[in-house]
Amino acid sequence: MTTTEVRCREQILQAAALLTARELIERTWGNISARVSETQMIITPSGLGYNTLREDQLVLVDLSDGSYTGTIKPSSERGIHADAYRLRSEVNFVIHTHQYWASIVGTSGAALTGFRHPLLGKRVPCAAYGLPGTKRLRRAVEAEISAWPDCRAFLMRSHGALCLGRDIEDAFAAAQALEEVSQERVLDLTGPVEAPPALLQLGVSQRQGESFWLEANDTRQLYPIQGGILPPAAALHAAVYRAGPFQFAAYEAAEEVRAVSGWGQTLRPYMDDLAQIAGIDLRCVPAEPPAVERALRRRNAVLLRGTGALCAGESEDDVQAVRALLRKGCAAALYAKEEPRCRPLSPVDAQFQRLLFQRSYAKRRDQC
């Protein structure tokens, strides 16, 4: 292994830690690469979390054809990274994120303009939508990189962002700057979030056989999933466990979630990560056990009318991911009310994303 390759591996792990700390990247969403030479790059693997990533799990990839050696599969977006290095000789580090504010702005499919930033200039182009890992998405991003040779940051409609740099610091600075200008754009357009008050305190729960532990209102108590007269919060959590093979559930009451739940409407995802991990559409129902149980079938979240949401998963980490993506997805829905170019994913694309995630997740789980 050359000195350059060793340094690239160290820098990618450094970038992963930094991006995670700044909440620009999490779990397995996004990818990071570094140019090793004119013919090779190092890139993060597919499906492995950044908080436990090791240097030996990073993959050496040929820039010309995306080939690699070894048993660890590189990111499915390696073609986009290879194109960036091929089209930009000065670029040595590439970051793809699903960062919060930039992802929201990207749901419009339009370039981010009307600003001036010392790092980003006056424009952030937006690549047309394509399913992750497909030639369609790769061609869309390649077209924008080619058309705007001076741009260092690019939006990817309903997917995330791509940031290019001469080195790790340069690429990270571009990602940070993009988040700043994107946040300013969203807040300028939407203004303060107007949300109903959080009247319920539904807490968090964990299944234990045919019962579950519920922590709410500073108490922890065991309740049965079937039968019995339960307090309102416990009855709603029991409905979650009757709806599917969930092991954890949590109440989400962020302002953006309460605001969207106040509409009383089904939420169609504006971003592919929400469709993948939460569902092809998220029903909004009264905070009543039968309605919650029906709405959660084949989904991992349900909006409670005017109250917030309940999120469910097979692990505590899954639930936290659903909560984070739901907050971002609801913020995107609020942005879409003010930005007419925003469009939710088509039912076909949302269904494909959901199935793809479930199959890959099941495969990783079986390998553990």
C-alpha cells in the first residue's frame, strides 16, 4: 500500500467523523472518496455505518470502469465520484451527503441562486432526479459538473448533495457552506414554523415478548400488548407492536412534524431516504389505537393529527433514523408549500426505494 493510499484512507475516516459530528452525514447515507492517482480512488463501502468504519473497509476503485478487488462492495455511487475526478483535474476529494437543509432545497429540482458566497460563488446547480446507483442519476450529475466547471457544490433532486474539493478541508468547507446558504433560503421562504402545541407526551417504548416497557412522564412501566385497559399513551404504543414486528417505538414532537401533522393529510415523501426507511406514504390519523395500528402496517411512522408522530423500528438505531428523516421530510413538505417547483416522489419511485431498502436491510441483518 502506497503512502498516498494510506493518507487517503486516514482522511476519509477523518471526514466521516467530522461530517457525522456536524450532522451532515449519518448511518450509511452518503459516501466519501479521495483520489489516489490519475487512475484510482478510495471510496467508502456500501451499507456500512460511518461511526464504526475502519480503514480496511474502504475500497480501492479503478476510475475508468469502477472495478475493484476484494469482498467489500464499494458505494453504488462510485461512478459519480469517478466522473468528478475525470472532469475536474484539480479535485482530489469528493463528499456526497444527505444533509438536512441542502436536501430540502434540492426537492425543487432548481439551481440555488440569488446569493453570493466566497466559496460557492453565485450558483449551486441541481441535477435531475434519478434513482440512487443508476445510470440516469450518474448522467444527470455528470451533465451539471460538465456544464458548471467552476462550481464546487451540486444539489441532487430529492436525494442530497455532492461537494468537490482540492483536499479534505476544501470539500468539507463546501459542504458546510452549502448547508448555510440552503438553511437561509429555506427559512427566508417558510418563515417561523407554526405548529400546534405538544399536548401529548407519549414517550418511548421497547418490546419484551408479549409486553413492552414504556417510559413517559418520568415513569417506566410494563404493559401487555394484547388485552387489558391501558392508559392512553400505553394504548397507542401497544397498537404499534400489534401493527408489525417492531421492537422499539418513540414519539416525535419536533415543530416541523407537529406542523405537518396539523394538516391532517397523508405525507408523500419528497426525498428518497424517507421513502426507504419510513414508507411510500405516511398516513395522518387521530391519536386512537385502531387508526394507528392500521396506518403503521407496511410503514415505520404514522402522523398523529395535530400532535406529532409515532416512529417504530426493529432497533433503537432504526427508530432514531426514522425520527431524523421524518423531521427532514416534514421540513421539506413545509418548504414545498412555498416553493411550487417541489414535487414528492412518484408512487412508483417511492415503492422502488422502499423495496430496495428493505431487501438490502434484510440482507445486512442476516449477515450480522
